[in-house]
Amino acid sequence: MPDCDDADGAAYADAVSEYAALGWDELREAARAVMAVTSGRG
């Protein structure tokens, strides 16, 4: 996981705000989507 110091400040703040507004089910689906896109990397 990248350190928040490595992220664009405005983009990071937007993401925090967006994900903080999600309910548990929506957050779970968002996590699944991220994992599907990033699986196999690293």
C-alpha cells in the first residue's frame, strides 16, 4: 500500500471522502473492484 505522502494530495482527499461516504456493502464492492483490477500486480 502506498504511503499517503506518495499520493497527490487532492486526489487522496477526494478518495477518502468518497470511500468514507459508502455503506458496508458498497465499500465491499469497491474493494472487490480494486482487487480485480490490481490482482496479479506486485
